[in-house]
Amino acid sequence: MPTPWKRDLAAARESLAGWMQKQLPGVSGLELSELSAPQSSGFSNETLFVDAHYLRGGERVVDRVVVRVQPTGFQVFPEYDMRLQFRTMSLLASTPVPVPRMFWIEEQDLSVLGAPFYVMGRVAGRVPSDSPPYNASGWLTELPDADVAAIWWGGIGCIAQVASLDHRAAGFGFLDRPALGAAPLDQNLAYYRKYHDWASRGNPQPTADAAWEWLFAQRPSGEPTGLVWGDARIGNILVDGTRPAAVLDWEMVTLGSPEVDLGWTLFLDRYHSEGVGVPRLPGFPSREASVERFEALTGHRVRHLHYYEVWAGYRFAVIMMRLAQQAGHYAGLDELAVRALEIDNPITRCLARLLELPEPKSFLASP
């Protein structure tokens, strides 16, 4: 879904051209194409597409780039770290995980686009749609079952590549946050507890509140630590044919168990089918086959998948609180409508079923 704020693209193009010229000393004739914003741009950032044409050493060069801009409107996450994303993808460039080429980051000069931003190469490909859900309509529904399966397996392969990295050797030791807890799971629980409190605005969130209590009480110990993508799903993978071309959206990157990304993938798959009332495409492999493939690729025996699916649902439910408030902010929903959307939505319904909790709508009934 597109970001709900609008930018003057002509003014942004002029400003960006002047800034980019400074990043390319020694080139001449720099010209930028018209800027465009993809319809699939998410709610937590702003994405712009542009082509840069210039001469270097007498040869014509064309850089097709993507500009990711820190949110300037309603903020979904408590903080937004552009350098974290830029640094993560820069480090991943030397690993088997496919990522775009990273060009530059601008954090100081806010006069360029009004907020920090980074520039990365544009990778050819397409992504399964979130809106409308890829199980309901869109290009994925038009493919043979074998191609749909290949795209799914490519996603599982990317998750396994991330999980198999030696995170310290790859330079990701900086993601450890001991001030929040000893183990990565404790650190992430502490972070989302603060996020939960901030997003809930002091209001009860029955399903998310109950999920938090369960997660804290049932947390496993002795889990292996590795890199966690955070937003692991096929909707964040650019696909060239049926092969992964680039793994995108690292704003939720952290450390944790290899099962964190697997749990998120399977919960998001549940959300994109059961959650929105449509069946999975028949070409998608089963949950059981997906777990087996992940185990075969990583050598990790999956032991706590239910926990990490609940963890995924809880995190998404917390994010949904802010998305509901964002809808109120931009669409003018009244407070009762916002509260209803915070409590009862496709994410909280899926989460409630996982934990055998009451349907979220039951909490909206009049006393």
C-alpha cells in the first residue's frame, strides 16, 4: 500500500540532482529521470524510483536507483534507524544473501528531501502483492503451480541463508543490546514491551496483552543466536522469474533464534490466507514441508515453532496498533473506530486462534 503522505516529486528531483552531483565528483551531464513512487511502497517508509544519467570518462552511464526516505509523517515504529538498514545491506553484500547495491546515505543535510535517506541500486524483478493479497489476485495467481512453489522455496532458501550466517564474522555483533537483557530473545521482548506500551496509549489490548503474558512465561532458553531478518516473507523478496533477486526491508533486523524468521514467514502466510478469508494458492508447499526444507538447509532442528509463530503474531499486533492509529490520523477515523481496529483485525484474529483465546471482536461488545 502506498504511503499516505504526498511529496512534490518535481521539487524533490531538482534537489536530489544537486545532491547526487556532489556524490559523483568527476562526472558531467548528470540528469535525473522523473521520480516515481511504487504502489507497493509500505507505510513505514517512503520509496522513490529514479534513473541517473551521466558521463564518466566520456562514457554514458545509467544508474537505476531506489531512494528510501525516513518517514516524515505518522511514525509506525518508536524510532527509525536509516543507518541500521544501510549498514545491514552493505554487510550482506559479501554474503550469499542477495541484496541491492548500496550507494550512499544522507543523514545530516535534511534540506535535500526533508529527512534522512539512502540510495541503493534498483534490482529488476517483482514482488508478490500485499494489497490485494497475493493469494487473492495479482500476477502470482496467474502462474503454474510449479512456479508458485519455486517462488515459495526461494523464500525459504533466503531465510535459511540468513539463519546460516556467522553473524559475528559477518560484522553483525553490533546488533547485540545487552542493556535490554542477556539473551537476544530477552532483549527483543524488552523492546516490544516498550513498543507495546507506547503504541497502546495506556488502553487495554486484550489479545496482545494476553499474548505478551504467554510469551514471557513460555520463553525458551538456550536458543542459538544468529542474524534475524525480521520481516521475512516472500512479499519482501524481488523475484526474477522464480528466483530471488534481492532480499528487501531490513528495518526489523535483529539477533535471535533461527526460528524467528521461520515463525514470521509462516504467520504472515497464515495472515495472507486465513486472516483475509482466502485460500492459499494450491502451488504453495505445506507448512510441514517448509519446516523440513528449512531444517535441511540450515541443519537446525526446529523445536519451538509455535512459540515463534505466536511471537510473530504478537509483534505484528503491536505494529497494527500504530497502523490503526495511522489510519485514524490520515483517514479521519474517530477514536472508537481506531480502538476497534486496534483490537479486532486480521492479525489479532489469527493470533487469538493460535493461543485459543476469545475472538477479539468479543471485547468490543457493549456491556
